Amino acid sequence: MTERHFPAADRTALVLTGGGARAAYQVGVLKAAAEVLPKHAHNPFSIITGTSAGAINAVALGASANNFRLAVKKVEYIWSNLRVEQVYRAGYVNLAGSVLRLIGSLFHRGTGLGKPLSLLDTAPLAELLQHVINFERLQKRLESGLLDAIGVTASSYDTGESVTFYQSDLDGSVLPRWQRARRRGEPTRLGVEHLLASSAIPTILPAAAINGHYYGDGALRQVSPISPALHLGARRLMVVGVSGNRNLPPVAHAERQSPSLAKMVGHVFNSAFIDALENDMEHLERINELVGILQNENPRASTGGMKLVDFLAINPSVEIDQLVTEHIHRLPPAMRMVLNVTGATPSGGGTSLASYLLFEGNFCRDLIQCGYRDAMDQRDMLEHFFHPPSAVQF
């Protein structure tokens, strides 16, 4: 490892989870972080990992690692001016064609002919990513030492593994690939195909092919969203989630009817995009407590390779599903029709599903503002995270 890279003991990681349009919330948190740092500061994270839409944010930030505030502004501009038509084709003809292809697949053993099956066509997203992300510049940021590694997680339909494709200029002896139960790291040169694969929500968005194998959304089977950052050498973590308010206890309502299709699908999506991260954070908290107790009682005792990991987690203080009700009317008519017939409406109780597909600037701007407000409410913790007391060692 050359001297231009971050010291191994000071590798700080940014972990961005998935969640479709919900990922706009992450931009608000990063906007607050940029204000805490000096105006022309370089990227403060030596490692950035992302899953699903969070992977897109991760790579976009990495490509502009030379100026963190400017990088965040670029990503904010994209989300603030986003339209559904830039992400997927949502006209009546497009949706009707997709439905016919799904029906036609029943005569071909459930497989698509020519291209993967899905309700929506993400060809516009591929064009957008090619336009807004400079992958050559990403490699230059890695070579210059402004970034040690960047990882994008996708789920293999072939092996069932959670695969983190990571790009780094560090030697393999310093940053080796890893293999664990149902998850592994794969060094590569990242491209649009990796981002499309990582964000390919099953049945909704098409799977993407990488080296002859198909991959879907990285949140699938990702039991430990924090794990890739730790494998890439992180000693400190900033984690930005997209769940609802964890401080409010869930409220049970008497159901007059069985759950709608959209409500059931949204429930599955929440379990993939939200529950794994929350469980992982609780697990990390318990490990830190155990290691801390052991080290306090006997500083020389072996911890079995476990180390204290300093982390800061920021999640929405509002229920995003409720925010959807104010913006769902902004979707194209054909998409509103699909969501309505499946129950993805306030009356159908399926707004959670709609929140993953609401790639509209007004909704995204509200999420950005929410993320910014939540992060600034924790400004002291942000400043402490980026400028920890020198006496504290992790």
C-alpha cells in the first residue's frame, strides 16, 4: 500500500442501503455532513459501499471524491430533478407490453425471450447512469488515494450468494477477496451493469447480466449490510438507512379485509431493504458492548478477532409511507392505474410499495429535506464522528 492511501487504522466507511426512491433521503444526510466538513474538503470516507439505489449514490460520490461538497451537490441535483421517465418506461403501451411478455413467458417455462422478465423497463436508467457517472474518473480517484475501495452489492440468481463487487487500487495482499456463507467479495472494474444489477427489484425491474450470470437487487439475501465495509477494512462506520421512525412503536389496526397484493409485496420489500440493516446494527451494538466489557475487565484478554467499531447510524424520523400519500398523484397515469388495482394506495394500505417506485423530484426533495433535518439534529454527533478525540482509539 502506498503512502497516498488512508492509514489502515483510520479507514472510515460510508454504508448506503437500498430502497428505490427512498434513497433520496441519504442525499439529505450527506448534505448535512458536507456542511460539517470544510468547504473544499476531499471525500472523508476511505470506503464507500452501497446496495440497490444506495449503490448508485455510492458510485456517484466516489467519482467526485476530490470535492465532497460538490459531489453531494451533483447527486442532490440529480435526485431533485428526477422524473419517473428517466428511471423506467411507464406508459400504457410499455406496461401492457410487459404484462403480455409475462403471460407469454408461461409458454416458455417462465423465462423471458430476448431480455429478462420484469414489469418495468429500465432502459432509461441505464442511459441516465451512463450520462451522470464517469467511471473513468472513479478509477482516477482510487489511484490518487482519495478513496481506498468502493463496493456494490448484488444478489446472484445463479448461486444465491450476496456478491459485493468492489473496485480498489490497493494490492490484493492488502485487500483480499473474501468468501463466507452465502456472501463473497469479487474485485472488478465497476460499470453501469453493476448498478443496474444491484438495484433490480425482483419482478419489478429486470435482472442484469454480469459476465454471463444474472443478478438482482443487492438487498436480497444480504443478511449483513455492514459486512462488506468491514471486509474492505473499515474501522469506523457511518450508516444511512431508509426505514421509518424506529423510536415510534408500531401501531396495530384492526383489518376489515385481507391485505392487498401491494401491501404483501411491500411487506416483503421492507423485510429485504430495512429489517436486515436494523438487525445488523443491533448485532454490532451488542458486539461493541461485549468487547468493551471484556477489555475493561482484562485489557490483555483475547476477543477472538473482534474489535470495537465506532459507528454513527442515521435513519428517517418520519414514516416515509405517510409521505407517499402527498405525492403518489405525481406518478404517470399508467403507473397510478397499476398501483391502484394492486392496492398500492393509502386506502389499500400498500403505500410502502409505491415509495420504492416514486422517482419524482417533489417526493425526492421532501426526502432530502428530511434527511438533512435529521442529520443536523445530530450535528454534534456528526462533528464528533468526523473529528473524534485523538485519545480515543478504535
